[in-house]
Amino acid sequence: AQKVTQAQTEISVVEKEDVTLDCVYETRDTTYYLFWYKQPPSGELVFLIRRNSFDEQNEISGRYSWNFQKSTSSFNFTITASQVVDSAVYFCALSTPSASGGGADGLTFGKGTHLIIQP
Amino acid sequence: EAQVTQNPRYLITVTGKKLTVTCSQNMNHEYMSWYRQDPGLGLRQIYYSMNVEVTDKGDVPEGYKVSRKEKRNFPLILESPSPNQTSLYFCASSLDNSYNEQFFGPGTRLTVL
């Protein structure tokens, strides 16, 4: 069975600090996809990134970067020079092949990390 | 505008009174899914559908029903709601399965008294 662990329940930093959100996943499948979603105080879920299990290249998008390491089953997310607008709950999620063989059937989410950026 | 819509956005009801939360997407997606979000538990999948007339259980299906008669709609039905179904519900859709980016609806906050 697959599992996603976000050990940091809440992180609070001062604006302009860098912050890393940890994500550790468990799966026996060799093909899988990892995701990060952002849930701001308004409540909607915003897609940030998707990464497949065969692509271990790190990704950078503006102030956001992701570090995918299969050796440690981790997919960590770093925000550089954090801003108040980054305050949100961040979810890491995993998609694996369906047990019935019918294709990937859903996301397994971590419990989320509540990030607070103080001005 | 490409979107997933849910109705109602907020609902307060009483135990045992049947209700339906509607979900509709305008992106011609084959895959649709329902999740519930509870404090400290993250999001958990209730049901999903790979295509019209094809539905299957997720991780927490007890007390829920779904149907997929049309590609765009995927209603969530609570035949006899109970207080433990008080939650925030999200509908999502993606191109063909959950390997692809899922687009989420705005959420429905349900309170069962």
C-alpha cells in the first residue's frame, strides 16, 4: 500500500527566509507520479508540480524548487525568500497504478504542512 | 473558462436527510473523483470514475454513492447522512487517470447535525 508522510504539521518563518517542506513517500511500484498542491486560506486546491518516477531532475520555478530523491523516497519542496502570500497548507500526493490493473485511480495525500509566513 | 464546479458550496443538514452534491467539469475529462478533507487527515478519496458508467470505490466509500451517467457530471449522494460525514468535499477531474494533473472544484462544506 502507498503512503505519504509530511512530518511537519506546521512551520512558521519570518518573511524572506527560505523554507523547506518535507515529503516522504512509500510505494512498491516502479512507476508513479508525485504532486504538490497548495491550499491557501481561501480553500481551493492549486496544482504546483507533477513529477514522474523516472525523472529525478530537480525543478525550479521562480522562488519554488523541488528536490526528488528516489534513494530516500523524498520529494521536498523549497520556497526561497518566502512571502506572506506563500502562507497556506501544502499537500504532497502520490499516484500509483491501480491494484486492479485499470490505470492510476487516485491520489494518496499526505496530511499537509501548514506554512505560516510572518511579516 | 476550464473549470470544475460544485453545488452547493455550503450545506447544513440533519441526520438521515438524503442529499446530493453535484460536480460538473467542462474539460471533456474522462477521470473524475471525490475526496473529503478532514483536519489532521489530509484528503482521502471516496469514489472515482474512469469514464461514463465506470465507477469504483476509493479509500473511504462507506455511506456514499456516486453515478456517472454523463461524462461531465459526477454527483456524490449521501443517502442517510450522519454527523461523521461532516467534512469539506472536493470533486476533481483529469484527462484520463490520476497520473495527470487533477483539477479541483472549489469545495463543498457539509455539516450534518
